[in-house]
Amino acid sequence: MTLIVATSKTPEFLYDVQKGIFQMKGRSIPENPKPFYGQISDILQQYLKNPANKTVFTFQLEYLNSTSVNGLNALLQLLNKLHQSGKEVSIQWLYEEGDDDMQEMGSRLQERVAFSFKISKG
């Protein structure tokens, strides 16, 4: 597993391209999301060249600012491409009990994909 360490503005990102496992956890509040989400996008674009048969992406975010949503949308587009290529893709969106905002965000993002997207308390 490879780890991109969380900062005060960006979540941690843990991934294993061999196993098709990706995890993002923490707060995402960068003023400029391009450096962080661009790095994640680059990792996923490389992964798309030789993906595992099954890809699982877990999000456990405490908070997102509006600019981070654009970054997440870009990641979802890449995962949609992977799904369209015939690979199995699933997302697990975890939120804290009582965090209606993050539950709602998961629901809005779920509408943008054509593959398994589970929203649950984590």
C-alpha cells in the first residue's frame, strides 16, 4: 500500500494498484484542489492502463469544500471510464452517524455513476 499523508487541508490517500484498492479519508478543504486531486487523478489514469479486475474505492470524508467536489467529480469520471471498459468498480461512501451533509453529498455523487455506490454509516 502507498500512502499520501493527510495535511490540515487534504485527506490521506491510501492505495494499492495491484489489488485495486483506493481509500480517501479525512478533511478536504484546499483552497486550490488541483495539486491534490491532480495527483490522485494521475495515479488513477496510470492505473487505468493496467487495472485489477475489481476496483474498490472507499471515501470516508469528514468535510468537503465546494472546490473539492469538482476534484471528486473528476475522479468519478475516471472510474466511470473503467466501468465502461468492462471492469468491476464499486464505491463505499462512509459517513459519521448524524452527518446529514456528508450523507447527502454521497447521494448526489451516487447519481453521477453507473456502477455500485454504497452509502453507509462508518
